[in-house]
Amino acid sequence: AINRLSSLGRCRQAGGGLDTEDHFFAFMPLYGTDDSVFISVGIPASHAFNDVNQTMVRNIALFLSVMVLLLVVAWWLGGLFIMKPINSLVHTTQQVAEGDLNVRPNLKTARGEFGILAQSISEMADALAQRDKERRAAERAIRAYAADLERSNRDLQDFANIASHDIQEPLRKIANFSDILRYRYSKDLDQNAKDYLNRIQSSVERLQTFILALLNFSRIST
């Protein structure tokens, strides 16, 4: 009878057997033989480690599955909380750079650095929009002022034309007729009449000088 397990070892089956697979052997002394006779029972090593190997394979597969799941979740969370805000901020800055000053970052619930960056971009866009509004108002004012200047220049030019033609022509006639009166009828004029003619010619010269001064002033203003 077998009463106890005495030893457990691993060896290759020998003695002419055809099985060369590793085995585990259990050695037990045979009762009543003064421990000189043993009974050995062996099982293949592959059978002994079959459950362990299967458990290890399951554990490795479970570990890899968990790692893949964690990577997928990390990728999804990174896209939701990191890449999405970054893409929104980049898209907003590109639109602002292209001249669309009404666009704002769509990150109302963003916090931390992304929230601060979105707020800074919004403030920058507001400042640029205000400056653009002021620039447009200044351009409108400049265009209106330029139109007023052009209209004033036309008025000055019209005045110059009127002064050179409509006003100087009567003055030339007055000067001519006063000269005719002086040279043709000087014998028939008394001293007072001659004095009147001199005053007329003097006034005509002063008025012509004044008209020429206005013409020069209109050219300088233009």
C-alpha cells in the first residue's frame, strides 16, 4: 500500500521508452519493504502546466484588452477635452487672420488654460473689431472731407473764372471809356471832371489788383 508522498521530481523518461516528453514523477515507498522499494507515478509536464498556461494566457489577453480599452478611452477623452478645444481655437484664429472679426471661440464651458486662451482670443477679436470700426468711421470722415475739399476747390475755380471774366470785363470797359473821355474831350472838361476821371481810373486799378490777389489766393488754397 502507498501511505505517503516522499518526493517529487522532473526528469526525462528513459529506458528505451518512445515518449521523450518531460514528465513529473511522484515517488512513494512501498509499505513493508523498509523503504527500499518505491512506486513512481508520472504525468506529462504539458498536462501539469495546462491550467496554469491557460490562466496565464487569459490574464495576458485580459490585460491587453484592458490596455486597448484604456488607450481608446484616453484617445476619446483627449479628442474631446484637448484636441477639440485646440482645433476650435486654431480655426477661430485663422478666421480672425482672414478678416472675419465677428467670429468667437465656441468654448463657453472651457476652463483652465483653454478658457483663458479662448477669453484672450475673444478680447483680441473685440479690440480688432473696435479698431476696424473706428478705421471705417475715419475713412468715411476722410472721404467726406475730401469731397468737401473737392467741392470747395470747384467753387474756388468757378469764382476764379467769374472774377477773371465777368468782373474784369466791365472794369476794362470803364478804364477804356475813361481814357477816351480824357483824350478826346479833354478840352471840353474842366478841372473837376478831369479829377473825377483820375479817381475812376485809380479805383479801377485798385479793384483789378484786388481781383488778381483773389485769383492768386484761390490757386494757393487749391
